[in-house]
Amino acid sequence: MSISTPGGPERRPTVVSTGKKPAAGRPAAGDKPAAKAGAGKAGGGKGTPRPGAGGKGRKPVTPVKVSQGRSWGPIALFVAVGVLAVGIIGVGAWAVYQGAQPWQKRADAINGIVNYRDKDPESLKYEKHQSGPLKYKYSPPVGGVHNDAWQNCMGDVYDAPIANEHAVHSLEHGAVWITYRPDLPQDQVEKLAGKVRGTEKMLMSPYEGLDKAISLQAWGYQLKVDNADDERIDEFIKDLRVNASVEGPTALCNQGVTATGTTPRDLGAQMPTQ
């Protein structure tokens, strides 16, 4: 390259060499191509997948396997609990229903009970109190004519026979009279006594000639069983004590005869007025 100056000779510029040759294949300074847009940005290069970005290079998600089989253990437990609950509710409902029934129907439902009010009402009739020994159609008697004195029935347990004539008057007042054979084992006697002691409108005594080990009486009702563990004893007491009274629930059971012996006592005016 030459530089011309006016009025003078043409001069060539002085070239200063650095002594270095450009690297092979490397463009000279100022001749470098412009960097592509986005080059140098992290993750911006081609083939470098970004985390979470769709497309090639995304790590596949392993599907969760869901068991198609049923777990029968919890199902069976649930069904069992449901059945038990229904059973409990059913029993409770039945108990409520039974409790709502008239006492006569509950009594008649006791297996083996004899209802003389329906079977033989004539045997229960009487016009007035009578003194002296009396004859009864049934043994032990369940009602009918009786002495004007009642046997004390405030949970009294008598260890010897008592007079029928006084005991029947107690039945008229709503008492349950438990009788048993004199040879009944003592542990059985004690079980019966435990149902009597301390309970108003209850009395108990041995009785000769019973055709079964134990006989229970209320006015017009009788139940005979073989042992003191029979559950019907409690049913009889629950349904007939007080309920079977002829004179009402306020009839006395105290101030009666407390002596034992089968001969009735004529106390007459000594007895309180009912």
C-alpha cells in the first residue's frame, strides 16, 4: 500500500513485524465469527437436556403397580363386627320388647309354669278368712281360702315348715313363696336363700312331699324345678313378685307370723288392718 503526499514522492508505509505467525486454522483477530445466540448459557447447548424439560433425554417414571387382589382379612373383620352389632341390638330390642309386655304374658312365657288363674280359677276363690286347719287342692297351695294372719314375708328364710294357711295369705299380698325338699343339698338351699334374704315379698321354707326338688308359688301360679341353678327361678321371681298380688303392691308383708310349724295360729284382732 502506498501513500501519496502532495508534491512529494510516493511513500510506502513501514510494516512492523511482531515475529509471530498466526496459528494455523485460527482466524485473525477481528475475523472471528459472532457467537451463536444463546451459546455459553448453562444447559442451552444442543443435546444437554434440562431437568424437568420434556422431550428427549427425560428420565422415564416407573409406574406404581397397584395390586388388584382384595384384602379379605379386614373385610371379614368388618362383617363379623357388623353381625355382632346387629345381634346385640337385636337382643336389646327383644329385651325391651319383653319388658314392655304385661307381666301376665311374661309369666305365661316361662317354660313349665302352671297358670291356675286360667286352668282352675275356682280353686282360688274364697269369701272370707277362716281359722283352723284348711284343705287345699294343690300342694303346695297357690291360693284360695286362708287364715287372717299372714306369714312374715320380708325376705324371711324359715328352716322348718310353716302353715299353708299363713303362707297363702302372704301370696295374696304379692309374695313369692319358695319351697324345697328337706333333703335338698345345703349348697342348693343356700343358693335359694340368697334369692330371698333381704327382699320384701319373698319367703322360703322346707316342704314335705314335693314331687320335685323345688317348687315356687305366687297367687295362682306355680313352677317346679330340679335344682337351684335353674334360670327360670329368677324369671318367676322377677315377673310375679308383687305383680301377682290380689290386694295391691301396698299390702303388708311385715308384722306377720314368724313362728314355724304347720298348725295355723288364730291371731284374729292382733293382726293389723289391711
